[in-house]
Amino acid sequence: MKSLVFLSLLAAASSVCAQQVPAALATAADVAPLPGGAWLALDKRGLRLVGPDGTQHGAIALRPRQFDVRNSAGGVLALVVDANTERALPVLADAAAGTLQALPALPETGFGIEAACLYRDAQHLDHAFLVARDGQAQQWLLGATPRLVRHLALPPGVKHCRVDDATATLYVSEADFGLWAYDADPESGGARHPVDVRAPFGKLAGGAGAIAVLPGGVAALDAKGTLHAWRREDDAWQAQAPLAMEATGLAAGAPLLARGKDGWHAAGLAWTATAAPSKSLPIVTARAQTDPVARAGDAADDPAIWVHPSDPDGARILGTNKKQGLLVYDLQGRQLQLLETGRLNNVDVRQDLRIGGARVDLAMATQRDENAMVLFAIDAHGKVAEVARIPTPLDDIYGACLYRTPQGGLDAFVNDKDGRYLHYRITRNGGRFGAELKRRFRLASQPEGCVADDRTGLLFMGEEDRGVWVVDADASRPAAPRMVLAVGDVLHADVEGMGLYHGSKGSWLVVSSQGNDSYVVLDAAPPFRVRGAFRIGIDAQSGIDGASDTDGLEVTSARLGGPYAKGLLVVQDGHKRLPDGPQNFKLVAWEDVAKALGLE
């Protein structure tokens, strides 16, 4: 949920602003107030740094088109488009020193840039949005080496854009339509909302013109120069009374500035805001990522971890591809095997099992075309091979997990989208694997993720729209599900993948809260106290994107190699960025999670 902001918008007949625009900037096409009273101004000569008295202190000559600014540790970061080269140019402005420093231009986009704007994310990383006339758009991560984050499809005829960093909202104006709001977070799925709904589809007179972000809302001009403003409440915007002013430009200031026939002046809005504190989640970054799966679209789904008996670096990550089969990776994320076994959904692993007089390590995955369980043997070197397919009576097999019984045997839990669970005992006779049905039970609606705690005999189950349940994993006991954590403020539907971490200071259940792209951690024993939640963000230095829309996950406390001496969390990433590509899995050091949530 976005931060709750309560606003009042009042008309005020005032031509004096908190920071007076120098008369020398009356003809500037765009301006931005800087700390200390200085100004950045855009006109036909280029980008200029101007003091409070109107004296020019620095300039960069170019044929500019639009610009946007953000305060930074080294001064002010500006983004301006060079209309001759059709490239975006970052600039550092130091008002105290009176200097402008042009940084290397962003790479060519392959299209003419019609609109450009900056975005500073929750990690304080700077991004640039570049938009073409036909709606093509790109998001770039700025830095010493700019990186293409993702491609976007925006409306045609976009003339302006601005980003509200506080709510990660990208506002774009569409010609002959109005104003749209998109999620600026690169891990988002691209949903959009119309800001103005007073007329069919939010149409403004002649389309929306310049845009300015207000604290808790947004303002825009229409083609007639009338100022429109909206206050935001969650994902809805309340229109305020429009002000006719024949303006041709807007600039965010204190208060809002507008450009009229006689230059820049206060727009006549008194905008007060009282913001409820937003609860931002801690962010960790992945230490590595796997090679992408070999199929586009929604393909990667669920990981599992196999631990080498003697080599910490020899662990293997098993991952399902819903369009192809089973993948095997090493701890560097390199693909080692592909078993084309069909549409696999969930996968789980148990080691050192005693079945039919033999010791084996086994993985099991659900095969959706055949509504079957597929068993895989894992040898001492981590090589995986299919050993059995066991049919089930389910109509649409979905999630699955394994349970190592106290006797060293193996039980399997599989579910159907209609809520049914089947509990099997894996057998082996004459060298052939099979399964005996031990129990049937169900949840009221669609489940998927589940995980069994071999130490306590508890089975945790996710019901996607309702929350997390627990039941006895022992086949000899009645199955009476009890709610552990309901969907609400912390856990957001869909409830997806689950994993268990057994540490020296406690055992924790990790759950994918897909609805808000986070991961919830709670005690794996009654009263199942919530320890916190976190997100996985961008590692700009390594070029590893964050993780979002996560289906499956797995975690281990085993001492693995490299940064995973305190364990490893692996999550499926629903949106591969930096740049766009097929889905993959992200590897997160448990030590980073423990520090973020204070679990150490």
C-alpha cells in the first residue's frame, strides 16, 4: 500500500514564492530551484547555472529538450536531452562552486527522445526514463557505467514525464487523453492507472502538458494552460478545482511554479500535506544469479537445494522450468544440467534417505501434463537423473513438498488447484520406486507452496488468498489445519513459496509474499511470531537486478562455499531486469537477511 497522505488544495492570489525567480530567467523554457537560492535554467542556449541575483555561473551549450533534477551528495544531478544527438545527458551542478559538469551521455536508445525524467529508488539509486513519441520507453540505471534496466510500453504521444520517488510512481501525459500513473519500480509488472477520471478515460482538454510532482499528489497543465491537480489516496486520485492561468510550463518548487506570458511565478496553489509515516522494508541484494531459463515468459518457478556431503562449494540448485523441465545449477549460477521432463512446477529435495534397503538422495517434482510425481536421484557428485514417474488422481497437480520421516523414509505432499492435498509414502520394491497413499485433506481454496519441518513434524501450507496453515506431517495423525499467519498488513496475497531455516538461534519460516514483492520471516514454532519482512533489490555494482513476483523459494542453513557460510536463500525472480530477459533464480546470502532483520 502506498503511503497515506492527506492534502488540501487552496487557491491563493500570490505572485511571491519562497524562492524568487530572477528576472533574467523570465524567458527560460524550464527552471529548477537549487539549495542556497541558485537556479538551473533551460533555454535555447543550453543548460545554465544561475545565482540568486540572476548572474550566470556555469553553462553547457547544447540544443536542449526537457530536464529533471534530484539533489545528491555531490550537488544536484540533472538530466537533459540533447535534441541534436537524441541522447540523454546527466549533469552535476555544484551551486556553491558555480560549476556544471557534464557526465558521459547515456547510450543511444534507437529512437528519438520525446520525454525524459529522473527517479531515485528506495536504495537511493538514480534511474532515467526515456520515452519516444510512439510510446517506446527505456529505464536506465545511472552510474559510472549506465545500465539498461528494462523496456516499457507507454502510450503514444507522450510529451512529459515525472516520477514521485516517495511512492515510486511514474506519471506520463498522453496527447489527446490525459495523465497516466505507472509503477516506477523496475521489478513491477507494468500496471497503470488513469489519474484523471472526470471525463471518459480521463481525457483532458487537448491532452496533458507539463507535469510536476507535489507532496502527496501531482499537477499537470492541459493544452489551454489550465492547471489541474490531484491528491492521491492509495491508488486513486481526487481531482481539485482547476485554475485557468494560460501557463506553458511547470516547475516543482516551494510553492509550485508556473511559466506564463510574463515569465515564471508562483502558480497560485497553497498545497499542505500531512503524511503518515511509510513503513519501508529493509532491502538486501543477491550475491549471484543463475543463468536464465531457456524459455521466455512465465517459465521459472521453484528451486530446491542439494548439499554436497563433503564439499561446501559443491552444492547444487535445482530449478523448475514450467515449459521445459528441470535445471541444475552450481553456486555461481552456471547451468550444469537440463532434464527435459516436461512441465514441472514445484520441486523439493531430501538427502540420506533409507528406502527399500538403499541409501539415496531424492528430488521430487510435480509434472502438470501427466498429473504425476517425478522422482530424481542425485548422486554423490550432484548429478541428477530421473528414476520414476508416479501418477496421481489429481485433476490439476500443482504444489509439492517432501518430508523425511523419523525412520529415514520419505513422504510426499502434492496438491491440486481445487485445494486437495494427497499425502504419499515413497516406496521401493525390486529397485522400482512407487508410492502409497496415506492421507487426504484439503484447504478451502487454491494452495501451492508448502514445506515440511523434519525436526518438528510440522507441515506448513500456503493458501494463496488466505495465508499460511500448519498441520501435522505424521501420516498417523489426523490432518486438522490451523492458521499460522493470515493475509493482511505483513503477508500479501498471493502466498507462494516457502522454506525453513534452522539456525543456532532459532528456526524460521520464509514465505514469498508475492502481492507486495517481499519475503516474510516468522518463527517456525508456536506462537509463530513474525520477525519481519524484506525485499531483494538491485546490486548496481554487480549488475544483478532485484527479485519480484516470486513463485518458489528455498533456504538452507548448511555451511556452503563463498558468501554462504551461514546459509543460502534462493528465490525465483518473476521479472528479469538489467536488462530484460527470461526469468532466473537469485542467490541471497542468509547472513545478509539475518542482519537486515536482526536475527543474529
